[in-house]
Amino acid sequence: MAASSRFPGFYRLGVAERRARLARAASLDPADIAAFDPGALGVEGADLMVENAVGTFELPLGIGLNMRVDGRDVLVPMVVEEPSVVAAASHMAKLVREAGGFHTEADRSVMIGQVQVWGLDDPEAARRRLEAALDELATLARRVHPALERHGGGLRGMSVRAVRYDEPGQAVEDMLVLHFYLDCADAMGANMVNTVAERLAGPVERITGGRVGLRILSNLASRRMARARCAIPYALLDAGEVPGREVAEGIARAYRFAWADPWRAATHNKGVMNGIDAVALATGNDWRAIEAGAHAWAARDGRYRTLTRWVCEDGALHGSIEVPMQVGTVGGATRRHPTVRTNLKLLGDPDARTLAGIMAAVGLTQNLAALRALVTEGIQRGHMRLHARRVAAEAGARPDEVEAVVARMAEADDWSADAARAALAALRSAG
């Protein structure tokens, strides 16, 4: 972990000085810093990661600052192309930091594997036979990854579910599903789970007398949850002329709207995933699997709802998040991608559960930033000011001219390309 995640004025520094500050704070060596350079992965590295590789595709890598998680400071690498995400997370993290920071917890890294059985003459009798054979199947499953238990993982149980397909207008179909629960330690675990599922397929067919269909992991990682919470006194939420209590009540009211309305909840949760996905990409994790699990969890009661919760109690705004978090810190891209290795070092080389907690905290702070903007100045104004840097560059501003052009656009409250070109012309004529 970093000695401190507070870098006042970091955004005003040039890229080289930002790197130097990170190197000092997180004990990064020159090879670590070189991993931030374009082409660090290289075409040869890419060719080992995916099929038909022809090159690499770059995205911005920023650093989320001011994060204090479970009493420790964390520098958070975030890969994202959208303006305002890193800035918003850093700003809200500073506010939460003043209130004591984030508190997190994460379940053990238990993934769920599924073995589907169909074509059963008597599903209930097949279920009884399968349940009676769970000890036999568990012994077989434990033999698949004998080294996993030495790393603190291993099989954590099995169960049998009856599932019925009854789509209107279609023939009803009954099937059984064997669930097994594999603690994957510090790995994400997809390959581990899928290998176990394949090994169980034959015995499951023999025991049930049916046909095994799919045998694969589930990305609804409901036994691998991460949670984060914070409590912010009203006074810290003051926004200009808007008192902090009104801001807190507005945030809680916005949460209630999202909880009740799936159209609003989708955008609410997108803001959460802005933060989580950015850290997942930076650490080489499967953001698509995390997204799938998060959205499935949000709909677990049959209606799509929020991943976060905000309530006003005892003079403070209380926020919390609970989300499936299937992340790893070993295997996959963590071995092959030099920038991923540096990013994990920047985070303090966390284990999978620590990383899951950090990512949940980032999702919560990103959601807080969006809701606070919505109930105060409006999210578009803050977003457009950051987007204006891109507009200024597209209008032809040199790097040393961008901030001055943005300042003129802000003064005119006009963020269009025409305004950028006019501001640039005025700047150069004045110079």
C-alpha cells in the first residue's frame, strides 16, 4: 500500500512528474514505470494473449487518488476513456477520507460451477440418486486441483437444483443442475471451475441416467460478494449555497428513485460500474464477467434494482454497496501484461479479497460522485468541463494552450467545438 494517497495538485503536474511522484510513493522501479509507456505489452505479447493478433489498442490509464480503505491509503489505477471518471472518484474519495474512509469486507473466492442434466424419465428419482452420490462426486472433484488446498482454496460443497423451463407457448422441460462451490484462492478461477465441471460430467450421467448438457462456471458469483460502506456527516457535503443536509437528502431521494424504477437503476448502476470496470481493466480482470454478475445480482428479486444504498441517519449520509466480485491477482493477464503487474504493485500487491474490497469502494465512491453532481450543479456541467480539454485539443490547441482555452470556454459557459476554436483564436491573437 502507498504511504499516502493524498497528492494535492497532482492534476497540475506534467506526466513525467506524476510518474516520479508515484514511483516515490509506491516504490516503483524504472522497469515498473516503463510499463506505463505506449507499447509496453507489444505485439508479441498480444499474440500470446489472443488469437489473430495484429496489434494493441491503447486506453488512458489514470490514478484514483485520496482513497483510504480499511485504514490504509490506496493508489488506484483506472483504465477508462470517459472524461470525469478518475477526477470524480478522486474528489469524492477525498471527501469520504475526511469522514474516516471506506470500510470493506469480501467473501472467500468461492465460484459456482454448474453441470446440467436433461432427458430424464423421472427427474425426482434422478435427483435423489444424485444427492446420495454427492460425497462420491466431491471426492472426485477434490482430485482435480490437488494443489489448490495448499493455497487456501478447494471444494466448499455441492448441491442439486431442479430447474424447469416453462416459457409461454413452448413445451415444458425439467432438468437437474449440480452446483459445486470451488474456493479459487487468489485466482479468478474460470478455468479451474470449468475443468472440474468437465471431470464430473461422466459420473453425473452414469448416476442420473440422463444426458449432461452444459458444464461451466456461473458468472453470478453470489458466494463471492464484496461490500463497502461509508458514513459522511452532513457538513462535509456542503456544496456552495446548498447545505450539506439538503445534498444528503437529495442523494438519498435519488437512490430511492433508482431502487423503485429499473430505467433509472440502469443508469445508476452504470455509474457504479464506471469505477469497478476501470479498476478491473487496469488489473487484468474480466470486466465482462464482473458486469454480468453485478447486473444479475441487481435483478435477484425479479426486478432490476440498485447495487448501492444511500440513507440519511444520525446526522450523516450512509452509503453501502454489495456486489459479486470475481477477481484474481494471479494467473491470466497478471503474468503476461507488464502494465497489469505494475498496477498491482501500485495497489500494494493485494490478494484477491483485498482487491475485491477496493473495487467495491471505488464503485461506491463513483456512485456518490454522480449522485452528488446530479442533485447539485448537474452532472453535465462538471462532465463537460473535463470533456472540454478534449474539445480544445481537437480544435488545434497545443498542450500548453489547452487549459487557457478551457478557461475561456468556462467563462462563456459554452463547451462546443465552435467555442473552442473561438477561444483558441482569441488566445493566440492576445499573445
